[in-house]
Amino acid sequence: MAILPSVGLTVSDIASAAGVSQATAARALGNYGSVSDGAREKVLEAANRLGYRRNELAAALVAGSTQTIGLVVGDIENPFFATVARGVADAIEVEGHTLLLANSDEDLERERHAVEALRSRQVDGLIVASSSAEDVSFLESASSSGTPVVLIDRPMPDAELDTVTVENAAGAEAAVAHLIEVGHRRIGVLTDQPEIASAGERLEGYRAALDRAGLEFDEELVVEGGPSQEDGRRGTLKLLDRPDRPTALFTASNLATYGALSAIAALGLTIPDDVALVGFDDFPLAEVLAPPITVVSQPVSQIGQEAGRLLLERLAGEQGPPRRVRLKTELTVRGSSGGPRS
Amino acid sequence: MAILPSVGLTVSDIASAAGVSQATAARALGNYGSVSDGAREKVLEAANRLGYRRNELAAALVAGSTQTIGLVVGDIENPFFATVARGVADAIEVEGHTLLLANSDEDLERERHAVEALRSRQVDGLIVASSSAEDVSFLESASSSGTPVVLIDRPMPDAELDTVTVENAAGAEAAVAHLIEVGHRRIGVLTDQPEIASAGERLEGYRAALDRAGLEFDEELVVEGGPSQEDGRRGTLKLLDRPDRPTALFTASNLATYGALSAIAALGLTIPDDVALVGFDDFPLAEVLAPPITVVSQPVSQIGQEAGRLLLERLAGEQGPPRRVRLKTELTVRGSSGGPRS
DNA sequence: GTGAAAGCGCTAACAC
DNA sequence: GTGTTAGCGCTTTCAC
């Protein structure tokens, strides 16, 4: 294979090949200003023949826009984030933007660092699933200094930023209310780390459902999972591996649900007889498991798409106050929550 | 919230604030050349105070390196690719690189387009799961013109490019041999699109196992799935929804396995009694399903990490011939393949 | 050790 | 319509 040292053809190269000035070639290539048909043709022919590819970096430097948007998620391996990423990619690519991706591992320092790196690379905007409910000042400052930020998944009512979230409290409440309705009184809950803002809302929904049913809130029934399936597994074991175990479980995220399923299997318990289960966030095999898993489904891809859309609008000049999009969740009752209990 | 128009502090801004020349400030900031301690301190203090952030774009323009690598996968929503992406990200971020991500949807035209877009953005290198076994000339030309390319997941023996793949044929053969060993004679196979190079190898492994056992190859038992779970489901239905259905099924990819599980459930069949199942590629709930699913597991994250490593080596100047890394697979026998049959 | 000046590849005034 | 010229923000000679 020949080594073509055609590392970087520039506008000037094309210009001389076409016998016009650099500016004319640039105009023809960039499709702006006015160029005579003859000149344009010569330029395009030369570009084509030589295999010219525009250096977007140089263009971005002068234009002040890279057509690149940064996405910061906890972990792209998490199917939730993967689907969000896909949604974002779909929404922005129609406008010619590309995704710069970073994982934060749900760690605030890493998140900060990722945001810094992305900003240094001059992303036009940022979409962030922030791991902190507290300190998003670095995101607000990005936004106010010209790099719009859209927050996703985790509500942040105090932040002056566009956000796309789902109805966490309502979704969780529906899940728990459903468990109560079929007869459960002791319902365990496996939550995300409390720093993650949606975790709070889901726990709130859990409490609201208990309240409404006149049930006591019992701290013992709340276990904090972590960002991995293994964390969820451990949490569930803690919750279930004892005599007075809850009769039902609400898992507040997809990985928590995976972990719980794994723990339940390990303990040899049967769903829903030994323990009923409702999870937040649907997943590919939920319908296939025996029994199928009851879930609060959320429009994951749409979260990404909406975030992309809001961001593109900001980039197009939208100046209004923060928009907060709340997407609906839906309780999908399948077998794991069980029929009515005596 | 105040709008700080501090959109872009430049080296010159810092230089004047520190009372030194632009060049000195740049040296202090960029940590190169020689700067007196006094000057350095003044510059760093000013940079810190004013909140200077280096414009990596401008730096990249002159350095000719963006510290960015492009990753092209079929679909980031596919857990396989998500894990690969994570592996790549982990491998390259230690060197300060960032991931530019693009989905090809397993379409060659989209893949080409993505590669073009990524190259225009001056990525330092590319990692690609190519959807074509035939035409990778555009990737070879990228490589020979200075943008190294590492191919992943799909073997491409004719391409003059580094590749990271797994032992597809051996893995598939082990899976099918195992099914034969426990007594199956009619084994259906759900493959990926034939354009995808790994699909060929896995099918080859399937045939090899049959051959070795003296079993006839029956075209009727081969069904081509597609890149989605739904495709796998449809394929499986075609295979199983008839009287002379195979007694066992080998699904050649994770989404195919998902689809098969869904179809089997829909048909009301029991695993492994009505139909035994072995899938290529492990997945989170494989152990949790009843019965747990027997799989050929592959080191997915490691594929990404190896690819990242190979690419970094090329970027560091490695000049040798194409390296072809083959990672081992492992047959993990669980319940779905059944015990010995009469 | 430091500054002045050139240049990465492109866009954008501004003349002609 | 076209060419000349001046930058975008940075790195990098090259004098001093």
C-alpha cells in the first residue's frame, strides 16, 4: 500500500491547482460569497481530483463554533445513558453536530474535570447528567460565559439551566401505590446515591405513596445502592437476607433492578411470592423474564433528543429563561408485582 | 445571574495582566521553553485569577494533533458497543485523549460519512467497527494518509490495518459442539448480517462443529437476524414456529440472544426442554434468567482497551506492520443448554 | 530568559 | 466576481 503523504491539502493547494486565488477557492469550497460558475467549477474539480477535505478545526477557530457538543454521563455502559446518548446523537447530527463523550463515574471531581476538558476543546454546548444536586456552579458559569448547558435526568430546580427530566416522584409513587394496592405493607426501596437529584424525588414518591395509604415510613427499609449492578445486589441482600424482610421491593434505577434480580436469584427467593418487585426504568428483557418485571417506564431516548433539541435552540440564539422539560413516566404492570394478596 | 462576557481569555490577556510578553505567558502556561520563576509565577497567578482556559483548538491547529480519537460503532445503544466504548475511553483518557463518537447503524454509507466527518475534525486516530467486510479502502486510505485506524470486533484479514477481534470461529464451534454433546442434532443458528465479518466466522464455527460430529449442514436451519433485538425475534420465530423446529438454537450475538429469548417466551416454549439455547456474548441478566443462559463470553471491555492501546502506540510512532490481536472467548455453561439428552 | 514575528488553515473585510 | 490582507489563539523560531 503506497503511503500518500497527502496529509493535509489546504485551500491554497486547491487554489493554485485551479488557477485562482486562495480567497476564491475558499469561497467556492465554503459555499459563501460569490464566485463565478467557471471558477467554482474549476475549484470543485480540483478539490475533487486531489481529494481535498476541509479542516474543520481551522474553520472552527475563526467561526468560534466547532459543531461539537459535549455529553457527560455517569457511565456509557449503563444502558440508560447509552440510550440517552443515542437520542442526543440523533437529535444533533441532523444539524451536523458531533458528540464528544465523557464518563464521570458519578464522581463530582471527574465531572468537573470532564467539563473543563470539553470546554477547552471548545464544544458549542454541553449536556450533562450531573452527579451533584448541590454544586452546579461550574455548569452555570459555563452557561453564562457562552457555552449553553442542558441538564438531563436529574432535576435541579435551583439551577438556572435548561433541564430535561422525568416525573420521578409521580412515577415512584405510582409504583409503590401499586404494590400497596395488591396488598403489600412492608416495601423495601433500593435507591441511588443521595447526591443524585432524581434519587431524592423517587424516594419522595415512595414516601408519598406510604403516606397516602397511612403506612409508616421505616428507615430500615431504605437501602442505598450505588452506580453499579453489584451495588444493587449488595443492597438488596442487606434488605432481604433477614427474617423480617419486606414482602416487596421498589428498585429506583435500572442497575438497581438488575442487582436486585441477581440477589433475589442468589437467595433462592421467588418473585412475586417471596418478594414482589417493581423497578424504575424499563429494560430489554423485562418482558421475557419469568415472571415479567413490572416497571415504571420512562422515555429514555426522548430525554436525549429533547436535550439535544433544547441545546440546538440555545445555539440558534434562544435567550429565554431556563426551560424545564418534564417527561411522563408510565407504570407498566407485568407479573413481578403479583396479583392481589390476601 | 450575571452574564460574564468572559467568553475567551487569550494568552495575550494573561500576558498583559502579568506584565510580560505574549510569548513568555504562552511558555509559562504551556509549560515549555524556559521561563524565570518570577515570570512564571506572575503569569500563573494572573491566569488563575482571571480564570484562563487554554483553547485546545488553537493549540491543535498548530500542533497538528487534537488529542481526540474518533470511534465509529454500529449503535451505541447496543450493550456490546457501549462496553467497548467504555473500554476505549478508559484506555485513551489516561493519555489525555477524548472520544468523538459516531453511530453507523451498520450502514456502509453512514459509516463512510461518519469517518469523513471525524477526519475533518482532525481526530488523531480512528477506531471502527466496520459494517463492511468488503470495502475498507476508505479506512486504509485514512491510515496511509496519517490517521491511524484500528478495526475492532470484525476480522478483516485483507485489510492493512491493526485489528482487535475475538476467536469467533472457535467460540462458535465450542458453543455448537457443546449442544451436540448434550444430544442435539438439529441446531438452528441466528446469525448477524453477512456483511459483518464476524458473522461469517461464527457461522464457520457452527459448520465446523457439525462437520466434526458428522452432522449434515442444513440451510433451513440458518436464519439471518439483523442489528436489532426485533430482527432477532423475527428470525427466531421463523426458525421455531413450525413443526420440525430445531431442538436447540445458537444465537450469534447479544441482540440476537435477546430477540430469541423474546420469541421463545412468546411461543410459550420452555428452555431447555423445548429448545436449548447458547448465545454468543454474555449479558447482565444471563445468570439471573430461569434457566440461566449458556453463553460464549468475550472480553468486551478489553476489546476497547486493546484498540485504544494499539492506537496510542501508533500515535506514539509505532511503524510496524498491522497487528492483529485475537482475544479468547470462553464457553460459560449455564442452564439453558440443558443437561445430557436421551 | 524574554520579546518580536511568523504561521497553523481557515474566514471575512475591504478594495478593486 | 476576485484578489489582497488581516486575523482566530496558539506554538515556535530567532534575535537579543
